[in-house]
Amino acid sequence: MLDFIVRAIIPLVALVLAALCLALGPLWLGIILLLVFALGVYDYFQRDWTITRNFPVAGRLRWVFYKLRPFLRAYIVEDDLGGRPYSFEARNLVHARARGVTDTHPFGTERDVNSEDYQWLNHSVAPEPEPDKSPRVMVGNAQCARPYSASVFNISAMSFGALSANAVRALNLGARLGGFYHDTGEGGLSDYHLEHGGDIVWELGSGYFGARDAKGRFDAEKFRDRAALDVVKMTEIKLNQGAKPGHGGLLPAAKVTEEIARIRQVPAHQDCLSPRGHSAFSTPIEMMEFAARMRDLSGGKPVGLKLCVGQPHEPFAMVKAMLETGIRPDFIVVDGGEGGTGAAPLELSDWVGMPLSEGLVLMRNALVGAGLKDEVRLAASGKIYSGMGLARNIAQGADWCNAARAFMLSIGCIQAQRCHLGTCPTGVTSQAAGRQRGLVPQVQGERAARFHAKTLEALADIVAAVGFKHPNDLQPHHLMHRVGPEKAEPMDSIRAFLPRNILLEAPEETIYADWWRAARADSFRPAIDLTHKRAVKRAAADAREERR
């Protein structure tokens, strides 16, 4: 009995106090306390929740704190560097630069420079006096009739529907004001992408949204009409993304409004799912042919591929298809496994997809080793928000970088992580008009442009310190990585960076010999049994070790 009184203390006390209030007043308080008691009776007899059945009313306090947990952790508990996916320091840096307030830091670094994940860039005693503060990269090889000069920092793929109309407006205004491009994401080219005239990269995923027929297949005429728009500077074939590789995309039915359905050319108020793979091609050769077709249909504008690197033989299959067909895409965007999205299965976000640094180096080696890097530009996307993030990836082979969540933060996102629920408190990812009202595109667009400019200024400071004018002069040996408490090595001592043409001339001399041999231009399936091949190699190595 005593145990029951302890567990039901709140409704029992509420009943006693309600009786007193009803007898002596105030009446309204007595009614409220009666409702608390009634809630306790309901909790005691309901069958769905064990905690409230055993602890009526009191058990609900757990739910309250469970709901508050992300906010308490973000604002009170976590330290400046420990938050995920973006630390307080990262969020604060983006917000400060976007608002134009000081982003300087007092009293020295708070990072542990002796930790094994610490990196730094080696500076020069002869810094560059006038670095390029708005560096650009020309995209478009000899097969491209209309090359595009891209900023080294741009807005990565985010779809209208996943983002609100006002968020898309703000980002595109920022792109126009700042002179950088805005990737549409696979959700189609909406009116909001076109409203302010910022440069556009139109991404087509496996759903071909905005350029599809009634059965969801690629529609060349619809694509040609939209790709011909002056603001569309490049087009991009999305193979997969880092946050959920091999999964396709899902826009929940609650977000598929009549407007979004019209733009995507899908039924309204139903889940909008992108297939796992493309229907327009199924082999590396067919992929290159489809890319060439898209370039022709767009009037000769640059066309690229976007992927999160997975099985290592596949990038080599792509370059073999380039060599066999003679077709060169103008660029490839490597998305890291740490990339984000509005909603993804936890297992895919956490455990599938190569992290950006490893994937970028692998794709760089495939292109350089096959003698194609001069014709095919390489971009990096995945949790980039600072000048150091840009410098790190450019030093490892990227020509430019893209960011999605950082630009979301610049227009007001507070990392509430409500993207998938449609209840974003800042209106960045919500389709609710009342929530979007808080996001004023004219204000937030200027902040996106300011964040971009300030980040490039930070990059220029880094590049100048190393002794260069343009960030593309950065090389792997400029980037140091601590590998132990008493040892640090340049990145080209930790990872292999292949010399030009070695995959054509002497692939057996590289660490990729098995992957290169397994790659085939006519299929993404490996040409040899890699499991058996590598097992034989390990057995031979073990035998040699035993003989020694």
C-alpha cells in the first residue's frame, strides 16, 4: 500500500487539494487539480505504457524531459567542440559570419593539438601578400560548349519540399548577391529557385523530377526546355548521396503539397520516393552516354556526376568507361558519408558510405592515375563550414567545395533536428506558412552571401599563410595529420596520391591494382572475385612471414 501511495503521489495529492479548492476556492484551481487526478486514473488503467501505468502522471515527466533533452544538451550540457553533427563552435562561427559580427577568437585555441585527429596546415615564412579573396574555377572541358566559372564555395544540393519556399528564396538570393551557385537538389527546378536569378546547378536524381514522363522515366524534351534557361549554368546526375547511399530519396506525404507535386510531376499528398537506382542507364558506359546526352540537350552546358564513393572498384569502372567511350563529364562531386539530409535511416547515415576525405582521395587517384584530372573537375561535399574545411579538401584534390547544412545555418537554422517532422522552428524545412513567416528571404539571403564572403576571406588568409595566391595551389604535403602522441605526418605520407597516368602505365605498382583489375567499363560488377583474390594475397603474405 505504501509503495502504491509513493508511486501515485501526484494524483492523490491533486485529489486532496482539489477537494479543498472546491470547498474553499479558488474554483478554477480545483477544476485543474481534478483534471490532474483524472489523468492519473487514466494512466493507472491504460495498457499501452508501463511507466505511466506504474507511476500515474509522474511517469509523464520523463516524456517532458525526453522532449527537452536535445535542447538542454545543445544549450546547456555540451561543450563548445563536442556537439554533433555540428558543434556549438561550428554553429556559432556560421551564425557570426552570416550576421556580420566578429568571428575572431580570444586567448588561443581550445582544441587539443596533441589529439590523434588534429590537423594543421604548414605555413610559410614568405606569405603571399595579395591572395585571391574570391577564387573561382573554370568548369567545362573540350566537349563543353558553354563553360562555367564556379566559386570555390557553393550551396550543395537541397530540394524544394525538403526546404521551404522562403529558404529556397533566401539561398538563391544569397547565391546571386555572393556570386556562387545554388544546387537545386533532386526535387526539381522550382519557381523559387528562379525568383532572384542566382546561378543554378540543376540536379537530376533517379526520380528525374521536373524532367520525367508519367512512368517516372527521363523525358528529354522537358529536360531540354528547363535546362535552356539562362540561370541554369550546369546540370548534375545524382547517383547517390552520403547521408543515405543506395536508398533513394523520400519526401513524406505530409510534405507533398499540390505545389510540390506540380514541380516534381508526382501525385499530391502521397509519399514521393526516388528509386534506388537510375532507369536511364545501368552500366558505366551507359552512364557516360547519358551524361553526354544531357550536355547536348542543355545546349552544351557542363554536366557532372554526384556520388558518395562506395565499393572502390566503381570509380575505376567510371574512368575506364570515360577512356573507352571518349566521353568526359565536366565534373564529379564526391559527397562524404558524413553528409546530412532531412530524413534517412539511422543505419545508412551512421554506417554506409565512405567518409569524404577517403572518397575524395580515391576519386582523385582514379582521375589522376588515368590521366583525366585535367579534363574532369572534382568537387567535395560533406560537413564543410569553414576556411579550413575548404583548404583541407582542396589540398587533397578538390577543385571546389559545396556545403548544405552550413548554408542552412547561415539563413537561420538552429540545428533543432526537426527537418523530417515539418515542425522546423525557424521555417527552413517546414511547409507551414506560419513557420515560414519567420524566415525573411531578403534578410537571410544577405546573410548567406555574407557567410560565403567571410568564409572565403578566411580561406584566403590560410592560402596566403601557406604562401600561395589561389587555393588550388595547396597540395597534400601542406596538410599535416597527427598519427600519435609524438608523431605527425604530411597527408601524402598517410594516404597514397597517385602520379599522372600510372594506372595506364603501371597499375600493378599502385595500391589499387586489384580494384583496377576488377573494374570494367561495361558493368559496375567486379570482373574478378575480389574476396578470393585478396584472401590468396593474405595467405601468401602470411606464408612469407612464417618462412622468415
